[in-house]
Amino acid sequence: MIGRDGVRRRGVRRQWCVTLTAVLVALAAPSPGLARPAPADTAGRFGGVTVSNDARDTADWVAASHDNQSLPFIVIDKVNAVVFAFDATGGLRGTAPALLGMARGDASVPGIGQRKLATITPAERTTPAGRFKASLGHDFEQDILWIDYDAALSMHRVIKGRRVDDRAGRLASPTPSDNRISYGCVNVPPGFYDGVVKPLFTGTVGIVYILPETKPLRSVFAVPD
């Protein structure tokens, strides 16, 4: 079965055999040069990294309410095309720009995970909002983080794709205005995936919070006012 960005699904392979020591050693500090500006600045949990109000409020709510159930978690700000990764205690481990679904929208088309890429129209190429239990898995080419297996939604290293799409160039650009290009999957820099995402999710599952862009934040998550 094919995923949203042409990734052929082989099934989720959760790596439960990794020891706790190995996981802790792997939790490296954020790689330099991966931060992506967003509108509002804050200190505290984000350590001076620039972040939007919605992303800050969501991360603070998750940590305070323990909605992540003592699991690592990721907050994806679609409006600003940026990803924030946290350890189980709510400590920021890294941030990076991301490529997202071509179409604006906060829901997946029913049954999209079972369809061929050629049948998915541009208007259907959304990255849905919501809370997802995610785990590492594999396709035929690389390891990926499955966000919603049934909807063929994953996070992975940026793919080369068609030359005209220039995915690497879009990811490196200084604004989020050109980051909507995928079929719905979340493309991130290889260094961020290998140095932050993979260590956080090795040997465990985690939670991914994808912020809405067409709905109010508090209609999706129980974030207090």
C-alpha cells in the first residue's frame, strides 16, 4: 500500500527491545540551525526559540495536563510550517521547518490511505489536525514516523521528489509561504529526523499534536483560555 508521498507501507515495526539507557543516551540536544521563525516570541519552555501563541499554549497545556501520558511528543504548527519536538517531561529537544500538505484543511478525506496517489486531487492533499499516537516504522526505502497509519500519514526525511517541486529548497527558504507541497505527509530536514525525532521515538510510542489552520485551536484540543 502506498503512503501520501509515494511511500510504500510495510507496516509499523515498533522497536521495543532498545534499553532505557540507550534511549536516554540517544536523546541528543537540538542541532544548530534548525530553528524556524514564527510570529510571537516567548521564553520559558522554548528557551528563547521564537514560537506562535498556539504552539506555545499547546505545549504548555500538554506538559501541565500530562496529556502526553509521560511519552515524547511533537507539536506541528501548520500555519508557520514548523515542528517542535519534546521529551516525555516537556523539555524541548529540537525544532525544524517542515513541508506539509498542499491543501489547507484540518481533516483527511475518508479512505485516503487506501487510494492511489494519482487519484488524490490537490484539494485533498491535507495534513489533518488532531492528536495522534505515533511510532517508528519502515517503508521499502527508509524508516519513518507513522502519525496515522490508516490515513497513510507520516513524518519522514524530506524526499527528493520531482525536480520542479524543489522540496529541499522550499524547506530551506526563510518563510513558510512555499512549504505546502506534499500529499499530506510531514517532510523534515534529515538532520532533525535522525538527531531528534528518531532518538525520541526509538523504543517507545509518542504523541503528535497537529495544530489546526481552519478551526480554532480550542475546538481541537482542550487548551485552557
